[in-house]
Amino acid sequence: MISHLMDFTQYYITAILLDKPFSSLLLPKEYAKMIQYVDCMVDTCSVVMVAQKYGEEDNNQAFKSIKEYVRKQKHNGTSEFYYMDSVDQQFIHDEYATNRQVRKWMDDAVKNALDSGNGGCELEEVARNIYSMDTVLLLMRSRIVVGQCSQDRAPIEHARNIAVMASQAHQWPVFIRAHLDIMNDRFYRNTDGSYAQAGRGTYLRELEVLDIPTQQLLLGSIFRGTDIPNKHYYGNLGRIGRAFTESAKAGEFEKQVKKMIKDKNLDPFNQCLFSMVYYSYCNWQSNAADRVAKLTDFKKDVTACPAYIRAVFRSEE
């Protein structure tokens, strides 16, 4: 006799009926070129951060010795100071040229930061006056910054500093990848509430001022496919849609994305992705009337599109 009977009423099966077999579609040549352009602009071998672990500037004993030396020499050893100002930094710069002990402390501090990630803004500011731009940039890339909450701008500011220093050091691959990480908000945070997202800029205009074909670059990062390089840079749909609300060429963006959504030569999956990008673009309009008008017009515009395109808007209503 079976003492325990299973209640099969709690189980169910969901079946999806396919109207036709699975198939693979080739991307039209014009779209394939956009993907290739992304891989040309964003080196698949480059990374922004070279750090493999988290460090703390407070664990850098050599740099602590330098700060203690400054406190005694410049502040009479009577007061605590929390951040070395430009005068203190210049003092270390002068001492580095003549004081063997200060030189050793600084060199050890930089080595520890590069090896263990025990760096920080303060060490990097002091190092600017002493070491090459390449070394300072490497210091920045050797420490990982994690936001303490969704409102914390520290990760974005750190990436911005890396992008600026990379431009000064003429390290293009690091510059463009750091800038795209800012645009796509690709950072570590302990929480990431949607209420904090409005305060994070995309800085698309900075790329446009550099005459970078941002439309080709960013839209090319949206496509998905089976034979795209493993380290290809993928963009965030919501952030890219928002970025183009700031673009000087927003009209061209609208025209191209609408064309891609309706392009019968583009596979349904990518059509849906670009529908989501356009939906984000509409929702991030700064003017409420523009937002409503664009959403209304486009919903009418896609009435003749396949159901999977119309569903993108229905699911968000």
C-alpha cells in the first residue's frame, strides 16, 4: 500500500506551438558592417580595469608613511588632515627629487597600488606630479570602485577620470571603452534602484563633439547574433535609447531605428531589440508632451508590424 500519494495537480506543462521550424537568418550586409565597426572602435582585447581584486588605500603602508611625513613637516605634527591639498602635493613632488626616503616611500606606494589595488584618488593626485601619464592611468585602472548605494556616483566619476587620463596619455582603446561604460552605466553597485538612474548622464554629446559616428557605433552594439566575437561590446538598450534624447542628431536616429524595426530582412529578435531601444528613447524625452506624442505616433506606426513588435509596447503600458 502506498502511504503517500503525490498530488499531480500542482504540476503543469507550458507548451509553445511553433508556426514554423527554427531557422537562422543572415544579417543584411549594412547591419553586419555596423557590428564590425563596433569591433574596430572598441578593441575586443582591451579592458578598462586591470585589477583582479579589491584593495584599500588605507592598507598602503608606504603611502601612510608619506602622509605622516607631510603631517609632521607641513602641519607641525599637531593636527590630523584627511586629504593632501595642492600645496602638500607640491611639497611631496619637491621632496621626491631630493629626499631618498620620500622617493622610496612613493615608489613603494605606487608598486603596492599596482600589485594589490591599494590605491586611491589621493595617491593618484600626488603621482601626477611625479610619474608619467601612463603610470598614473595604470594606477587608476588597478583599483576597482564599487558604489555603496544606487545614488553613489563614485564608479562613474572614477571611469570619467580614467577616460580623461587615457585621452591625455593617447590610449584610445581605454578611452573609448571607459566612455562607453559610462554611457551604458556598466558599474558595480550594491543596489541599483531605478529612482537613482535619472541622475546618471550618458555623455553622448562628448563623443559627438569628437566627430565619432555615435549612431553607427551605439546601434551596432545592440545587435545579437551567433557568430559575433566573444568579447564584442554590447550596449544597454535602455541607456542607448536615453542617450539619443541628448543627441544633436536625434532625428536621424529616429529615422534609422524605425526603418530597422520594419525591415523584413532583419530577424525578429533584433527587430524586437530595436523596438525596445526606441521605446526607451520615447520614455526618456525631457518634455512630457514630446514623450506622449512620440509614443502615440509610434504605436500607430507599428499597427501593421508583426505581433511581436506590437507586444513590446503592450507589455509596457
